[in-house]
Amino acid sequence: MEKQQYESDLTRKEKWQKQWETIRRLKGGERLEYLWQYYKSVLIIFAAVILVIYTAAVMVSNAMRDTLLTVVIVDSELSSDEAAEELEEGILGIIGTGGKHDYVETVLTATSADTGESVMKLRVSLSTAGEADVAVCSKEVYEEYAQQGAFADLEEVLGDAYDSCAGYMTDGQIDLTKCPDSFLDQYVGYSPAYLCVLSHSENTETAARLIEGIVSGQQ
């Protein structure tokens, strides 16, 4: 009498051949269901490995970034990822060092809308709790936060370049509507449009380079 052969008795090759024969017999949805039942653990592990590799790659990339400046545009006309990327490229064209990992953080979602969430987000963005170095905002936003000491004195920031920039200022701050046309124009729909350096910024020299580039019409 022939001894019954159990699956546990099969070699790895025999198990694979048996599974392959089963897969070939199945059609359409049955085949997919069979593959899922037998290989879902492998697929889950594979997906987890891919996720870990991707996360590690993002972390390494972020760690290598040299953030030159963080720029917030309040009530921006544009807020898409493409607009943020274009803004970053425009700013890097002025302040970039040519380094491979030069990076400008751009925030286009800050709004002065009179809602609790919006007010809180804007307050954080322009406070010492935020990381913004430069903010572009309307007269109303400027006046509100200037009273709180949010903005630096441009005479201190610009130093010897202050006099050459003074003609482009309103209320002691750079007014983009007085500056030569630039890539920033498409983001701002109000006038005057103040470009201010945050008082807590640790990148004032870079901010000064940005201002000098804008008033000189550098693109």
C-alpha cells in the first residue's frame, strides 16, 4: 500500500511545483485570491521593508539639507507644491551658495483669516516658536505683529546697504510693490506688501542678501 504523502513531507521544490500547478488551474479572481492567501505575509513584509528604506532615505536627505532661509508668505495667491518649489528656486537664485544641499523652506499656507485655527497658526509662524526668518505680509498683519516686536530693525539687518534700500521701503520695511518686478509678484495680491525679517531669525545675513537681490532686480 502506497504511503500517503503529506505536504509537510514534500521538499521545497516539490511544494513550489504543487503550488504552481494549482495556480495554473485557477482563473481570474480565484487565482488572485489564492496568491493573496499564500503570499500576503511576504507582500506585507516586502511593503514594510520598502517603507523603512524610503523613510530612512527621506531622513538622510533631510539631515543633509543646508537650510539657508525659511520664508513665510501670508495670504499667498498660490499654495501648490509647484508654487512652493518655484518660490524656493527663485530665492535660491539670489541667496544660493551653489552647494548641492542648499535648501529654502517655504510656507504658503499661512493666512490672516479670522478663525481660531488660522490665527493660531499665523501666530506660531511669526513667533519665536516658529522657524521663519522672513515674512511677506499685508499692512494689517504687519501692524499687528510689529506691536509685538516680531520684526527686526532693517537698519541693523542691512547695515551699510540700508541707504541703498531705503527708497524701496514703507514704514521702515521693504515694500515689494516698490521693488522691480520679480518672481515674488505672483504670490502677493495686496499693496503694500511688506517683506520683513523676523526678530528671532538667526539667518539675518542671508535675509539681507535676499533683500539686496530683490531691490536690485536680481532674478
